[in-house]
Amino acid sequence: MSKEREFYWRRLHSLLGIIPVGLFLTQHLVVNHFATRGEEAFNNASHFMESLPFRYMLEIFVIFLPLMFHAFYGLYIAFTAKHNPQRFGTLRNYLFILQRFTGIFLVVFIVWHVFETRFQAAIGAKEVNFNMMAEILSNPWMLGFYIVGVISATFHLANGIWSFLVSWGITQSARSQQIATYVTLVIFLALSVVGVQALLAFV
Amino acid sequence: MVTATETKKVKFEILRQDTPESTPYWEKFEVNYRPNMNVISALMEIRQNPVNVDGKSTTPVTWDMNCLEEVCGACSMVINGRPRQSCSALIDQLTQPIQLAPMKTFPVVRDLQVDRTRMFDSLKKVKAWVPIDGSYDLGEGPRMPERKRQWAYELSKCMTCGVCLEACPNVNSGSNFMGPAPLSQVRLFNAHPTGSMNKDERLNTIMGDGGLANCGNAQNCVVACPKGIPLTTSIAALNRDTTVQMFKDFFGSDHMVD
């Protein structure tokens, strides 16, 4: 990718993180939450999502391609930074570091998660339903891995919304950026509760 | 009469480097304490008598300095882990041993002396000036509102000292990010009534290689800036300006400025 086009790639990276990837994550966590209403409710919801018209188109253009670009360009961004928390122990510097660490971890987590669920269903080995997740999460290590994965994702999205607001020039003043920090903190906590509650419902 | 202050020593650990390519090494020094000493006066003591803590004669430590009142930006170095000016670093306020190291974001010339050429190149690249030269007298430019002038004065305090580049995690050998200082100068000259006549050129430059998009919002720069310049506000404001410029460029306006 040409360095001269860097500005546009970075803006695209910032935008895709929110639309559609961030919206998809929110929708995914909300649909997962059906698990708290029992096995049947979850299976119905999951079946509804699977039977959406233009399913493969939606999966490719709304999830797969934007996510791939965000992930691989994000890895390049993450590895260009040279962290210095020992010099500047400010909240923003730690969030900057965490954004990059969660991003790298999420690439691993999402590859594993997709392999374990969607890919298995695609090759016809397994069916994506309540039992599949209950089986995966019956392993306490896997449960831990998934909880860390979900919390990394909600953090990365919430902090990504904050950066999006700065990167597109919406929040400029120190005050507006501070308030955006509080708002995105609430988004992080709310989505984390939704996500983790759903995971625990399978156990 | 020998007083306690006369025998008190100030301990230094200095990261030295003999040539731009040679391996850096730490050398320890002790100088006699004097009241109101700053890092530069201590370095001058070492220069007068270049003997390290082991009593071995060594080469005098090299550093850059000029104004000695924190307006020129030449004497920046990393003092106890924080990049700052050595002229305003008072010995009484520093924990000892005082560690001095060059700002390694820049090429080291020798010892604490670094080459900040890349910053001046960036200023040239973004045209951080008001172009008024021509073949005839252009007359007076548009007036600048007084309150705007007062605000712009804060941005004009930048002394190209390099501390914000040293503090930035995204300015390093693996990236060509120009850093916060030249970006904030784009905001300054785009705010100037005459300077703004070329604002699209400056914006297009920082939308290019090594420009604005490399900022990762760690916001160390605004914490580190010795002049208290609102660098992160400048960056966010330029983010908005470039957003507008990007759409203008793409959807096609038939005029360049405004």
C-alpha cells in the first residue's frame, strides 16, 4: 500500500472499525444474549440470523472484508508504535497501548473463534447452536479465553469510538475529548456486561 | 569556612556516544553543588574538569545550548527519563543520580547533541510561513482579530525543540511521521489571515506521506510540551480540516481556497 495514500487508508481503517465492524459486534453480542433466555430462544435467534436473505453477501461485505482490512492494516499500525509507558504513565498513553495489544489479541481470538464455529459449520462438520457453544465453554480455559476475547473486543470498540471521534475531527477540545472518554467508558461497561452475561449463560 | 553546601556533590549518569555510529555507554560524574544550579551549569562544570567518578580523565561531554531561558529549544535532552530542556531543569528539583541521555528519536551527533534537521525539513515541507514575497508590494494583508491573535500567539511559542517527537510513540525509526510540532504549525499558519490563502496546500501536504494520519492519539505530546501548546487540540482541529479538504478534493470544488 502506497505511503502517499496513507491518509485515506487510515481514515478507512477508522471508519470500518465503527461501520460495519463495530455495529456487527454490537449486534452479535445482543443476539448472543438470547442465550440468557434459554436454549430454544438462542437457537431460534441463531437460526433467524442464518436464514437472512443474501446471507453470504452480508457475511462477505458487511463482516469478512471490512474485518480483514481492519485487522491487517491494524496489525501494521500496532507494530509501528514504540511504547513508552515508563516515561508517560498517563491514561491516554495506557489506552493507546491497550488498543494495540487488544487489537493483536483479537486477531488471534477471532481467527480461532471463526475456525471453531463458522468454519466448522461451513465444512459441515458441526452445526452452530446452543450445544456447540455449551460444549466449547464447558472447558474453563476456553471460557476464560472467550471472556478475555469479548472484553478485548468491547474495549477495542469503545476506545476505537473515542479515537474515531478525534480522527475525524469531531471532538477537538480537551473537554469534549474528556467527556467522550466517559461516554465510551459507559459503552465499554455496557457491552461487556451484555457479552459476558451471554457467555455465562452457556455454562 | 567550609560549609555543608560546598562539599555536597551532585551525581550524574550520562549516556555518552563518541561518534554518530559508535556504541553508547554510560559514564558517571560528580560535581560540587552550588545553589540554583541547573543541568547546563553542571555540564559546564564537567566541561571545565572532565574527570569521571572513578577519577579518570575523559573527554568533555558535548551538548547543544543557546538561549538558556527555554525559548530556543536547542538544549533538549532526556533528563531522568523525561525529554525536556536542560536549561530549565533545576538540580534542586531532580532526584539523583541525574540521568542524562540524548533524544534518540533524532540522530545522535555526539553525547547529548542531536540533529533536529528532520523537524526543519518538515516545516519546509508544510510551508510553515506566510508567503508574501513577490515582484511588487502587495500592501497590507487582512487584519487579524485581536482575540484570535492572542490565541495564535500560544501556538507560535513552538521552538522546534523536539520534545513532542521524543515523547510520541509513533515517531520512531519504523515510521516517517513528522510529529506534532510541524502539524501544529500548519494550524497556526492556516489561522493567519494571509497564511490561510495557502491553507489547502498545507492540508494536502499533511494528508500525504508521514503526515497527520500517523497520529495514534497517545497524547504524550501535549503532556510533554514545555510551552504548553495544545498540540492534541491542534491535531484534532486539523483532522476536521482535512476531513473537509478530503471531501472537497474528491467531490471537486472549482476553487482551491474557501
